[in-house]
Amino acid sequence: GMGGGSADAAAALVACDALWGADLGTAGLHRLAARLGADVPFSLMGGTAVGTGRGDQLSPALAKGRFDWVLVTSEGEGLSTPAVYKRLDELRDTIDIPEADRSPEVDPSVLQALRAGDAIALAGRVRNDLQAAALSLRPDLRAVLEQGEALGALAGIVSGSGPTLAFLTE
């Protein structure tokens, strides 16, 4: 979890491109990276970026300052990414989770918060569409999110498909 394997995959792509003299360029490496996993392209790009689609369609984002996150790993069983996506599809009929569209838009206030280095403004805007599905499969995580916020985190969200939780702090 948390991109370790994706970072390794991105590094291997870059190394093979150089070793074999393939000269794939950024776009070619990105296409291969996206086939390996949704977050492999981010590991190629680095920095601050907004991911749309499966997370593999990246746009660089200007970020000022520093945002501090506390990551909380979960004890107990993990969460299967395919199971979380399946549950998301089931939940779309009962709660307001928009269908992913071909060209999703990023809330301008998220970009403004990043540019301003404003953690409080960012906290009011962070979201993960997979969170409802992950929490329905692991309801115990909701109590950890609530506890993190009660202890002073500005916001808490499920990271990716879970079960790791991410808390934005001042």
C-alpha cells in the first residue's frame, strides 16, 4: 500500500527505458505506467498533481508551503481494491456518489488552497469517492476517522481504496 510498489514500477520503467535505449519519452512512459497501475504515472511525475479518471490522468498543481499528513495503518483485514470498486458501484444507487465522467473537473477551491498553502481551506475540500464504499466494508474505520478529527486533525479520509487513513493536520 501507499504507493511503494508503484514507485518501484515507475523506477523500473525509467531504468529499462535508459538501459535499452528505448527513448520512450514522458508520454510513452506514462502510457506504460498507466497500464501497470493507476498510481504508477504519479510516481513518474512526482510533485503535487491532481489525478482524475482512475487517478492516472495527471495535471501538475502549484502548491505553496507544506501540507502535513498523518497516516494511520489499519489492524485487521485489508480491503480488496476490486471489492471496494464493486461496492462503490452498488452504493451509487443509494447515495449521492457521482459517476466518474470522462473529463472530471477539479473544484477550483482545491487548487486555490494548494496555491495558498492553506491547510484549513484544503481540509474543507478533500474527498475520496471510494470512502463510502471502504467504510461500508470496514465500518470500524469510521471510528478511527472520528477519533483522528477529535484529536485535532483538520480532516481525515480513507487513502485510496483503504484501509489506510490519512489525516491532514496543521
